[in-house]
Amino acid sequence: MADKKTYITSEGFIKLKKELDDLKNIKRKEIADRIQDAKELGDLSENAEYAEAKNEQSFVEGRIAQLENLLKNVTIIDNSSVVQGKDNTVHVGCHVELEAHNKKLSYTIVGSNEADPEKGLISNESPLGQAFLGHKIGEQIEIEVPSGKVIYKILGIK
């Protein structure tokens, strides 16, 4: 199976690189020390500290593998074309100002790893994010949501 391309902001990329570095250089050593200490206590079959440390080690190694795979397939979002006014369509990295039901809304289209709808960060893979991609200022987009259809009008793109 081919690895899928993941979009991320430069800030998100730095955050993930830091997490990977911390896991590899700090957390691994801490867990190895805990496992060694637990081994010194004797019988491993009844040693809860050893079992807990081994479980945490499995989790950390899994997260390291996940981060390494993610970072190897990442595309850092470049907003320079929007900032410089060269592009007037919605794409990943854009801040979109909208109107729906006579309310003003704003979202930033980000990669799925940075999505946080409560903070106005929606994934390019979400139905809402996908619906906005490629549209221009002034266009209306009709989106089917659980409560019915909603018409969004694009007021601005930053």
C-alpha cells in the first residue's frame, strides 16, 4: 500500500520533529532505565513495574514508527501564493472567511494531523474542508450535513 501524502504547517512539522526527538532521545532512555531497575528486583513474571514499562516501551516504539512514517510523507503547506495575491482559490493552508445562515464563520484548512474544529482548524480530508477546496471568493457551496443542506458563501481567502 502506498503511503498517503500528509499536509502540515511548518509549525506542525517542527512540533512533530520535536516530539520524535524527545521520544527517541529522552523517553526511550527513561523506559530502558525503568526496565533495568525492574529486572534487578527479581522475578519478572510477577513484576508489575516491569510489565508496565514494557507496555509503555511498546507504545513509544509504535509512536516513533508512526511519526517517522508521517514525517517521511509530509508536504509542508506553503501559503506564499495566497499571501502575495497570486492565487484566489481555497487550498490547504488557507484561512477562509464564510457566511452561512447569516452568520460569519472562519476556518483554516489544515492537514488531518493538525485539525481542531473547536479552534477553527478543519482538515482538508473532512467533508467541509473538501467542499471548500478549489473554490473562489464569491462562490457558494452547498453542503449536505446531518441537519440538512447548508449554503456557504466564500467572503475572503487569506
